Amino acid sequence: MAILPILRFPDPRLRRVAIPIAAITDETRTLANDMLETMYAAPGRGLAGPQVGVMLRLFVIDVTWKEGTRSPRVFLNPEIIEASEVEWTGIEGCLSIPGVPASVARPAEVTLRWSDLDGLHRTERLSGAEAICAQHELDHLNGRLIIDLMDEDARAAAATTLREMALA
């Protein structure tokens, strides 16, 4: 397994929409394993293909590993098919925008459909941290970042840090 470089804001690839994975290959499996290893090393709870410069609809998450139990999950071609009306608002961080936490409101539960690494189609209702993390990573697949979800005041407060990142 390899640790992959994580793209940082304002890399334009973070704003591109990822394309569907047409076939699950050994390269897809290797990429998923490398992304998990990269996520753990970062250390984060999720990582999407575009964050490592791979413009494929793939993300990995593990929301429990920092508490001592690894539960890695891989999602290929994910899509939200239902979202709760109840929202959760909390602080999110992003490996591609380090040092810029964002208060984000998201549906508290989502029903996600995806394929796994064996090509099996899955559908599951996610809640709590898993739902939030999956939505965050799915945003990356659609070229959307947490800074897009900040309110005006929060974006203004982060403006200096974002400008410094753009100049780096």
C-alpha cells in the first residue's frame, strides 16, 4: 500500500465532478486500499478520489478508527437516494483545506446506494457521523467543498487563511 499526496485548496481538480467507475479492477482495489492508508495517515475519517487527484466516483470512510476500532468502508459510484428532513449542524474539517473548520448543516440521515469492491450493489440508511462523513465525501465527488457551505460571516472569517492557501 502507498500513501498518496492529498490535494490542497485551491487545486482546481477539487472543483471537478468525478466520473463513474465503469469496471472494478485490481487497480480500483489498490486505489481504495491506498486511499484508506492515506486517510489513516493524514489522519482523517474520509477521503474522496478527487482529493488524491483521481477523478473517479470513489470515496472511503472510517468514522470509528480514532476511537480504537477500525471499520473501513469503500463506496464506488455512490448516490444519495433519500435524505431526512431533520438536519444536523456541526463543525467539519477537510484534509484538503487544513486549518479551516466549517459549521455545516446536513441531513442527519441519508439512504445511500453504491457498489462495493466486489461489484455488489448496496443500499443502506446511514445516520450520525457516518451520514455526515458520507455526505462530505460525496460533495468532493461533485466538486463541492465545505467552504461552499459556510455562511457569509464564516467565509469572511476564513478569507485570510484561504487567501494564504491560494498563494502558497
